[in-house]
Amino acid sequence: MVARRQFLALVAALPAVLVLPVGCSGTPAEDGPGWDDVDRAVLAGFLAAVFGPGSERTDAVAALSESFAWLDDERKPLIAALPAVFDQATRVLAPSVAAFHDMPPGQQADVVADWSGSTLALRRQVFNALRALLLAHAYADPVTWSDIGYPGPWIGRIDLPVHPLRFGPVAGPR
């Protein structure tokens, strides 16, 4: 129920944000979210600001785009609108005159930090949604494992000794 309320809050803010001059105008893919180059630039800049060095080596944005195939048609537009909402709302809600995708990387990191600690619930919700989606896909990419200190799945890497179970003598009925 809480997730549905968060999505409804995002949908309620979409008309106000998407009427700005620069909108999301990509050609939707067959099963993807329909992101254009601007949306992908927003996601890449956001990932670089959150993940830090090494984010350019991962295909987290492409993996996120591919994972939209499992979403139902009700949730696809809500999540697909997140990059456009973040990009355009940066102009309105942040002390900036530029859209997020037009900013240099240092300024993008400042904006992302500003959104993460915002007092407006909508900004934190959009930030947390983008962060969770992108980091889940970045952490799943083996390219980033050395950057985050993850040695890889333990299956096949760690040899666990197998010991027979010894329960001792079974007590009979009294």
C-alpha cells in the first residue's frame, strides 16, 4: 500500500513537471521503457554521482532498460518517467537553471546530494527510486565487483567441508 501511495504521489507531480519546455520525447522500444538519449544521459550522470568511480564501466542503464520486460503495463510508465521527472524537476526544485543532463559531473553530484537530503518527500522518493534501480543493476554487474569489494558468489569459490550428521543414540520409549 505504501509503494502504491508513492507511485500515486509521483504521478500527481508528473503533469506539472512534464509541461516544461524540454520533455521526454523518445520512440518507445518494443518492451523497453522508451527512454531517449537525454533520459539515458540522466541515468548515467545519476549513476556516476551515486556509485562514483567505476560507474562508466558498467552497463547498469542498459540492464535496467532490459529488465523492464518483466514489469506489468501499469508500472512501466511510472518508472520510465523517473529520469524525465528528475531531469526537469532539477530546473524547478533545485537552485539551477540547467537541466540535469546539461550539467558538468561535479554539479550533477551536488544536485544528487541535494536531492538525497531534501525536505520534500517527492524529491527523496524520486532519488531513492532511481538510486535503488540503478545500484541494483550496477552491483549485479561483475565489472563493478572489484570496485565495491565483493569477491563474487561464494558457490564454487569457497569449499565448504561436508560433515556427516551425528545425533547420537536414539532413546527408546520409556
